[in-house]
Amino acid sequence: MPVWEQWFNFKDNNQQPLTFDRGFLLLALALYLIGMVMVASSSMPVAERLFDNPFHFVFRHGFFIVVSLIIAVAALTRPMQQWHQASGYLLVLAIVMLAAVLVIGRTVNGSTRWIALGPINIQAAEPAKLFFFCYLSAYLVRKKDEIKEQIKGFIKPLLVLGFLGFLLLMQPDLGTAVVMFITTIGLLFLAGAKLWQFIGVAVIGLASISLLVVISPYRWRRITAFLDPWARPFDEGYQLTQSLMAYGRGETFGQGLGNSIQKLEYLPEAHTDFVMAVIGEEFGFLGILVILLICLTLVIKALFLGKRALLNEKYFEGYFAYAIGIWFSFQIAVNVGASAGVFPTKGLTMPLISYGGSSMIVMTLAIVVLIRIDHELRVQAINATNKTATKAKRRKKSVGGEDE
């Protein structure tokens, strides 16, 4: 069997069924390694100035990866049934964390999004996304018929989302609220909600987001800077113009690892929200293309996993996998699009690549959930095959005994 089939197929060298998907592990490992290298490359200048240690963010990023892997190993042993049963408690925990941020949160750059625990800052919005999607997946299982037949089944999760969105907007964090809204609409559509409901809520949601932008001066400045960043390149448009310069310098093949000029503190947040601009400058279009292909493969695998789970009547697992796939795809699109001037700046990280402990841990947990869902489906298929084989052997023996 070819090597690529061993990694992505259901059987190993001895043609024995695998009970986990090596593909998810390989893709996550690739993003981890890319993230470590690029955080090191993009953060050294600012780390040298702020902490007199060019490896400050590199060490912290490595620490976050280790913590993520430890949590991942623990979470991997938990069956999906426990996630299902705990979905309500996880939603309550998400609400408590988002509310706590408003009371005891730490403010950075005008936004109160972090809970400080000693040297570690927890961004409450990151686990809130995963916990809400877990709750929503469980809700879609409980109210499957109600969602298809009654408007209240469609409205209830939107009310919960509206409350979470309110807490997020108080921070303020419009980007996370938009990601949760898009993922929720996508899941409701996949669960069988009527098309007119989907269109109506989508229109209301977009109108609400537009209103929030219009009535908020700082959001309006971001939109105008996005539409024409070169009009005020040293004010609201500064970050985007610097990011576009990075992409422009990268051209097709890039300037080479470590040769970025924009990371020399010309481009703010070069190792967090705008790490893709530095990648574009150092590795060019081809580097960006490789990363997007890795992410696309991960998203497609998640969506196909969701479909496979639904076909096997694992509805909670199927909706959860769909949610993670939609969430990843939209967040990746917004992160890359914001740095390239396609979308307004939203402050969303690049999954498993950008610097940030909360994002790293939560995104790793999401990958673990996908691996666990795939594992349970494979074990179910193996058990079914073994039962069928056992029954066939018994029938064969009984037939043989009768012939004698």
C-alpha cells in the first residue's frame, strides 16, 4: 500500500483497520510546525524591544503547544457521549466566562477580552465558540423535528446566540460574534430549517451587523479604512497598507525565511492576526497557497466526517463536526482576507498558526473532537463487521453440521 494511503486510508500495512485518522494528525502537525517557525520569524523584533529577549514569544508559543497537546491527550479519552451530556453545562460555562471578562477582564488596545491568571491570559471568546457549537449540536438532536416544522425551534438557538453576541459586543468583539452567527446559520440550514427562515434570519443578521458598524465610530473607521486604506495610510489605514506592502514584496516565491521587512515593527500584530502577511512576504504566493491547501483539506475532511456521522445516525457527532468545519473555514477566510484587504480587520487568529494560547488550546480541542468522532465511527464499523463475520461463521458451522 502506498504511503499516502497508509496515512489517509482506513487500513495499515497489515491491512488491519485503523481506529483513528492519521490525516487529521498530519495536517495539525503541519500547521503546528508552520506556526512555530513563523511566530519565531515574525515576533523577534518586537520581543527584543519589549522583553530584551528575541525568543520570548517563541518560548511562550512552544509552551502553549505543549499545554494544548496535554489537554488534547486528556480530551481524546473522553467519549462523545460525555460531550453531548455536558453540552448544557458548557454553555453555562461560556456565559459565565464572557460575563466575567466584563467584570474582571484585562483591557488591551481598547478591548476587554482577557481574564488574567498570573502570567497567562485567557481569551474567553475562544472556548465560548467551541462550547456554544457543542450546545447547538446537542440542541439540533433534541429538537430535530421542531426545527423543521415550527418557527420556535429555529428561533430558540438564535436567542441564545443573541445573548452571547451581546456579551461579546460589550468587550467589544464583533468578529467572534460574526463567526458564531455564520456557523449557527449554516448548522440550522443543514439541520433542515426552511429556506425562507434561513434567508430571513440571514438578512436580519446582516442588517444588524451593518447597523452596529454604522452606529459605532471606531467600527465605521475600520470599514472606511478597509475600503480605501491608502486615503489615510498613517492613521486608520496604517495596518492594512503595511500588510499589503508585505504581500506585494512577497510576489510569487517570497523574499526567503527571515527576510521580511514589515515584521521590523512596521506591521502591528505581525505574529498574531497578521502572521499570514509575513508568510506572504517571506514565502510569496506559493507559501500562502500551500497553507490554504492544508487548511482546505482539513475543512473538507471535517465536513465529510460530519456527513459520515449523520449517515451512521450519529447526529450529535455529525452536527458537531459540521460546526467545526464551518467555523474553521470562515475564520481562516476572514483572517487571510483581512490581511489581504478583502475583509475588514476583525482580530481573528489563523488556526494553529497565529500566536495566542487560548486560540491554540481551543483549536487543538476542536481537532481532537474530530479525531474522536472519526475513532468512534471506525470502532462502530469494525464491531459491525466482526459481528457479521461471527454470524456468518456460525451459520457456516451449523450448515456443515447438518450436512454431516
